[in-house]
Amino acid sequence: MLSLTLGFFSASGALDPFFTGIYWIYGGISDPDGVGIEGRQVCFFKEISGKSIVGGYADDLAGTVGQSGKAAQYLINPFEDWRLEIAAGTYMVAIPNDNPADPANGYGADPVDVVLTGYGYDAAAKNLVLMKGAGLLPPGEQGAPVLPHFENIRFGNRLYQSALVAKGQEFIVSAQTKVSATAVSSIGLDISRIQMVLNEGSANAKTYTMGTANIVRAAGPSDAPTEVDFAYDFYNEKNTLPEGQTEVTFRAYNANGSSIEVCRVSVAGGEPRLLDIPITYPSPVHLKTDKEVFFQYTLSHDINIDIFVFDVTGRVVKKFSPDAREEGGCAGLNKVSWDLMTDQGSILSSGVFVFTILNRDESKLLGKGKLSAVP
């Protein structure tokens, strides 16, 4: 039978497309406890995570009812199984445990290696051994494939709030924002294929592949890390996001395929300005119980900002000077905290205060508000 095999790999390691159809994987099975081999499922696959097969697999039945036609043997042709794409390299075979609800009391065979040479047929490195408590979860018990996902997506200093955007709230960012995120996959990531795509599917779509310079941290195996922190700074790269709404699609790959996360952000046009009425909270400030107060406002652009707090006599009791791209000076929502200590070295007294927000570079008033403090 083996002399009739057709199929080999090219120099690149991929299957030559002209020869497809048969590639035999074969081996023997030992049964030291005598529980029976005939008809057991034998799986051929590339990767596992814990007790689960990761990605596609091919299978056949052991013994005379399978393709081998011989007792205590198996013969698998992966090309007949659409679930697995093969190339030269090391694979595995195993017998799933026959009692997935209580695998310690079931029988299976732990994985053994099979090296695909490209000759059209290869034997497992050693026999499968049917033993109590051995084997993997049956493929039907494995659930949905594990795909990558994204965490901690940030534009500038702000964590992306998908729930608020879904309710119709605009997420304002700078045209030259710094984008950062973490790609996560328990079975390892293809670090060369982490991407950020702007307006995917449109005529002006643009793809940024995260290279070595964009990788901030990688945790796990060096060839397939399980967590990758990455960042792309439009300011440092001298690129810009277009005005208006932009869809930013993050994409990552693992052995099971790819997954995406889509964020909708907006870049404001026109002159640098406040996009809302600035507020303070808590309001009023209770000096006996509150330890800080926040100034909140939304900027259209990254701006160098001065915030002045005046008492009723016009004296400046506090000045803040947040820089552009930092909290207080970045496009979008800003929250500047104050510990209530004045520039004169004393705790703020009760009363009504006025604060102003200025574009520091142009000495231009952007907005103002009131702050009330009570005992």
C-alpha cells in the first residue's frame, strides 16, 4: 500500500500542489492492560494546549476497522481530512481518553512524535501505549478554538471604552496619538503578524505591521509568546490620523487563526479648543472629608495648557501647567487632580473660586468655571 503514495514537499516546506491526495501516517499500538484497541480513535495533529488539541487534526480508527486493516495498528491520511493543513515538520499522534467526564478512570494514549519528511509516508517515533488516565480530550469535547484577543487598548493616556462608544459617545483622540495594546493568546502568538489597520476595507485603508521597534514586552516562549505589549506613536513616526471618524482594527494570529478588535475614534478638526464646558468634582468640595478635586474637560487637540485658580480677590491660589500629550493637555477627555494644597503652602479655604483654562502657547482663553469649597 505504501508504495502507491503520492505527495511530497517543495524546498520551502509546503506541499507541492501537483501532488495531493495521499500521505500516510502509520504506527503500532500497545495494550498492556488488555482493555482493547479495536475501533479506538487515533488523532494526528500539530499542537496541544493542556489536554486539548489546538487547531486542526486528522483521524482514523485503530485496528481492522480502520484504514490499516490490521490489529493494533493505525493508518491515517491527513489529505483526506479538511481539518488539517500539513507541511514538513514534527507532528503528533494520540488516542483520546474514552472517559472525558472522568479521564482518570478512562483509557487513552499520550502523544508521540511523527516527523514528516516529505516522502509520502512516515511512521511514529514509537508505539502508542493505551493506559489508564492517559490521552487527550476527545476533539468533540474541546469547544471553540482558542483565538487571540486584545486587552488594555489605549489612545494616548486613555483606555478605550467600547461600551461608551457603542452608546454613541465620541472617543476623541489626537491626530498624532500614541496607540498601545496587549495581544494575548494562551497557545502563543505569531509575533510577526500583529497588525493595526486604519479604515479596513475602504479605498484609503492603511496597514501597520508591528515590527521589533513596536514591541514593548513579550511574555512566554520566545517563538510563540502568550502576551505581547505593542505601541505605535503617530507623533514619533510623523504620521497622522485623518480628521473625522476612523476605524482602527487590531489583528493578531495564532495556530488556530486570527481575531480582530475594532475601535472607533474621532479626530477633531479646526482650531485647538475645548469641546465641552469644564467641570469640577466633587462639587462642592467638602474640606473636612475630600482630599482632592478634579478638573475635567475635553480638548480637541494636544495642547500645552495652563490652569489658574483664583480666589475672590483675584489672587492666583494654584497654577497647573500640563504639557501637550500628557494628562491635562491631550486630545480627548482630561482629568487633572488637585490635592487642595495652594501654591502658598496652605490647604484651600472655604469659598468660591474661579478657574481658567488657557492655551499656553497662544495665551488664549479656552474656557473657565467655578469651584466651591465648603467646611
